[in-house]
Amino acid sequence: MMTMSLSRIGARCAALVLLTVGAVNCGLDKQSAPALAGPSEFGLSLTVRAFPDTLVADGQSQSAIQVTARDASGNPASGVAVTLNAVADRILIPTLTQSVVVTDSTGTASAGLIAPDPPARQFSVDPVVTVSAVPVGADFANAAVRTVQVRVRAPEGTPPPLREDQPVAQFSMSPGRAVLGEDVLFDAQATTVGGSRCLSRCTYQWDFGDGTSGTGMVATHRYAFVSDGTFLVTLTATAEVGGVGVSQQELEVYAVTGLRAMWSVTPASPAAGATATFDGSASRTDQGTVISQYAWDFGDGTSASTSSPTIEHTFATPGRYAVTLTVTGGLTGIDQDRYTAIVVVR
């Protein structure tokens, strides 16, 4: 009797095990595969191309930046807004004709990358502009950025790049329009070598254009001719490591026999948005006569007239501006003279 009981118990246990296994198998059969999930770019693909992929730095040529959008099935995706951004080496300031483009019925959109202005010298290594494209909107928040690169080269005939030991000679003259028999200050402190001011690491040789010469980083000279004239001033800077740089400027020199306009600005290179003070008190007229009007044209589309020689002005944007002062007065009271010079706004 004991044996039969044990057998029945074993059979029941076996049945229970089979039922349990069956239940497990049934549970596995009812499970479904997990849904595929991922960033939205799996449903949208972007490609970016540039035609041409090399630009000559002439300030006007363009490379067409073309963006193509396709959906998950590979069909053109229209109405997709894409943000474009261009970055480059610090020696270039890249410009795009549009920062946001929208794809058309063919799934394409385009903008232009404008070539930078011609460089003064060839590039040691041709710089590269990288244009990036990314879809706009929450649906594309995880979309990867697509990029294309455009190489920039200097125009034919551009002088070769400077050697590291070659100075870039630069100088200022004060006043910028000189009077016969009065001192003119020549200052070469702006001369650089290797990207920093040369100062005592260079020697300086001046040719004042009237048959005389001088030396030193700062020099003074008087023009003693008896008539007006324009003189070509030449600075030759020699670095202690052997490189040589040359710079030239024309200086107008006149005798005080009538009305002459002259002005200066402080600071010499003002910042955009900051106030600059223009001073026309260096203007001259005949002895015993006065200047009745100082008329200013700041070269940025604005002008002003005053009876006093000083005026303040603010330039809105960086650039080079031709500033003209016209003075009225002299023996007749209606004589005029004007003087124009360039102001570099940072």
C-alpha cells in the first residue's frame, strides 16, 4: 500500500511539473517583440553639398550650399526648414546669403556662401569654411548635424605669405597734413613682427621724400620748401632676426597763405558704438581772419556743421570711413578748403 501511494504521488508531481512548463511556454508565446524606437533622424535624412567646393577670395564669388531632405522611404521631404551656420578660421569671416532655408517639392533647398575679400598675402595654408545644416523644430531635436567644407584660396597674383621674421611696417603721421616749417611727428610703434609689436626688436629708417632721412621708432621732421607739395614718406623696418618690411604714405605739405582744413580724431581707431571726438582746430587761415564754419561728412551717411572746431560722433558698425572736413572763412569769409582722411573703426 505504501508503494502505490508513493507512485501516485510521483505521478501527480510529474503532472504538476508538466502543467507548470506548459504554463511557462504559453506565457512566452503571448509576448510581443519590443517596438523599435530611436531619434527622429531615422525618419529624415539630410545631405549637404557645396558647388564648387573651392572658392577664390575675391569678395563676390559664391559657392551654392545645397541641402537635400528625404523621408524614411527615401522620398523627397518638402517643407523642411533647415538652419545653416558657417564657421572658419579666425582669418576669415564667412557669410551666408541665408541662415534658414526650406526644402521645396523636390526636397532640396539652397543658399550661397560668399567668398571673403581678397587677402593682402597668400595663405600659409588654405583656410576651410565648414557649413553645418540641422533641421528646425521639436520633431527633429535629435537629428544629427550634417556638414560640408569649402576651401578658400587667394586670387592669382597675391603676394606670397610673410616669413615669420619679416616685419609688417606701419606708421602714423601727426598732423596728417603738414605746414611748412613746422614739426611733423612720425611714429612706427604699430609695426609688428610675428603678430606682435616689434618695438625695440626692430630698427627703423625713414625717407621723408624731400631728400632727407632719419632713424628711430619715433622721429620728427620739418619740411622747409617754399611752396606746397606732396611727399612720399617711406619707412623701412628691419627685425633683429633679419627680416625687412617697407611701408609708404603720402604727406601733403602746405604754406599758410590761405585757408587750410585739417582734423584729427580721438581715439585714433575708435570702436563701433563708442563716442569719437573729431577736432578741426589744426585748420589754418590767413592771419587776422577766422573760420566761420566746420562742415563734417563722416562717410557713414551722416553729416553735421558747427561753428566750433570739435564735434563728437559715433559709428554704428566697424569699417573704414572716409571723413571729410570742409572749412569756410578766410579773407573773403566764403573761401573753402576740405580735407579727407580714413578712419578705421574697430
